[in-house]
Amino acid sequence: MFSFFSQLDVKKKFIFLFLSSLVIGFVIQSIFKGLNNSCDILWQPTNIFWSGINHYEYQLRTRDIFLGCQKGQYGHFIFILFYPLTFFEWENVKILWMIVNIILAISIPIFICRSNNLPTMTSLLILGIFLTSHPTRMTFNLGQNSLMISFFLMLPFITLNYINKNTSLILSGISYVKYSTGYILFLNLLVEKKYKELFLTTFLTIFGWLFYSYYTETNLIESFIDPFKFIIIDKMVRTGDLYSIMNIYLLKETNLLNKIIQLSSIIFLNIYFLYQIKDTGDKLAKLAVICILPLIFMPHGNYDYVLLLPTLIYGIKNFKLMISKYCVYLSLYYFYFHRIVKHKIDNDMIYQNLMFIVFLIFIIFFCRHIKKLNHK
């Protein structure tokens, strides 16, 4: 880092320091907002679980949800993983989780850039964009786990010398705790017929389910079903994704049959796109598709658009290609302008449906681009 800075001329040093100051300013502002907010940290359901109580049953029965946002509709293992949070009071938990999110926000772009041999200057540019992007700052503000889920989802596609392949696959299974995101890794391994890797990614999920059932003295079948009750009961309408669109226009009634139809349609479409890219040796291109598919087909808050980072990196790395330019434009739009335009238009029916179409068209052409590269 210091050798890189010393090689710059005076003008470039000034520009670098100026831009670095802006990035640090944005990050500090987001940190202070987060320390005043951070309502989404799963502190209450984790404490309920480690008290020996089935938090799924408790929250569904009492609707007692801390700050109105700590709904524990995640997989069992996350509440085991978050055990250290139970040692701290709420105000200290916010500080601890902020530190974790900052480390992840810096580490993720650096790991991806290093794995793809990007120059230092390019890597720093990407890091600056990511740290100042709205999804990352929103993650800091709300105390969200989107960065953590992104890290574990991306783990099999990045190079970390101190983690071997099997350990990386086991840890990547932590992404399964967020059903609306982690499912894509499971489907990808299924499409690629990598059954050993698939088993390794499910190890922590199975362990979490068994341990949660034992610790709360819950029947194994009931414990397995409990997290999905939130999905059936809650309508889960967020942004311009297929799941939400089907909820609004096609399957308005919330019942088990409609959920089966929705999820079956979404799984089929995901498998279709994953099949298009299954033979590519370009890990970055595959990671970009894997991260963008959940945003198109399942409900997500704006903070989850941190998943567009691999798409941005692929676009910058291959910027001479036409499709790569769209990768950059789409990522930057969602990182900086999406929220502003959405509020200006103030009509979700038009705006969100339009963005769904844009994303769908993009992924069709992006997958075709990757498939063509495989045949060259």
C-alpha cells in the first residue's frame, strides 16, 4: 500500500488523498447512524434461543419482536453462530456488530480483487465505491447481516490461502441461514452435480437444526418446519423481484399451495440460468450471476444489493466488452441512484416492475455472453 502511494506523482497523491477523505467521511457518517440504530441485529431471538426457548414458536405466538424488526425468520444455525452476542447488552452489541460489518465491507472487495489479480489502483477504486455505496451504508445503519451472508456465499469463488477447499465449502453453508439468498449456492452445486461439495455446504445447516431441536427440546419435524412458517404467514413483498410480483398480481392469497407454486417457478428459472453458466471456468463471471439471481427472483431489502459487487468487479475488469459496461452501469445505478430515482418517481407499480424487467433482460444477455465465451 505504501509502495503504491510512493509511486504516484504529486497530483495523483492529492487526488488519492482527497478521494480517500471522502470515503472515510461517508463511512464515519454511516457508523454514527448505525450506532444510533442497528435495529436488525438478531440479538433478541438469539437470547431467547440460548434461554432454551424455541424463538420461532415464541415470536409467532406473542409477536414480541424487539424494536419491531428483529424477526428471527432465519435458519437455525445463525442463532448458534451469534452466541457471543448473548454476553453483551444491547448498546455494546451494536458496537461489536458495527466492527464486524466494517471488517467485512473492507475484506470482501479486497479478497475478490486479489483472487482476480486486479491492480492495486483498480482494487482501491472498487473498495471506495463499495464503502460509499448505499447498500453498504444501509447495512451499517440497520445492523444488517447482508455483508456476512455475501461473504460466506462468495467464499467458494475466492482464493484464501489460509482456508482449504473443504473448510471453505463448509463455511459457505452459513449463507443458507438466509433462505432468500443462500439457496442459490445449493442450486448451483446441484446443477453442477457436485454432490460431495453440496453435502459439505449442508453440514452446518443440519448441525444447526439438530442442535436447535435438542437445546429447545423441540420435535425434529416441528423444528424443521418452524422457520418456514414465517414464509407462509408473511406476504414478503419488497422490491421488483418475481416472488413479490407474483404475490401482488397473481397469487394474492397467502396459502401453502400458492407458496409451492411461487417457489417451484422461481427454482425452475434459477436452475435454467445456472445451467447456462455451469461449464464456465471464469469464477468471477459465475459469482456475478450467482449473486444477482437472488435479487431478481426473491424479496430483498436495498442492503442486499451489496451482492452486485461481483458484477461491478467483472465489469471493471473486462470493461472493453459491451456487456461489461452494462455490468458497471447497472451496479453503479443501484449503488448510488436507485433510491433517489425511486423516491422521485414514487410509484412502485411502475418503477419496481420496470427494474425487474431491466434485471431480467440483463441476466439473459449476461448468461448468453458467458455461454459464448465457453465455446471459444
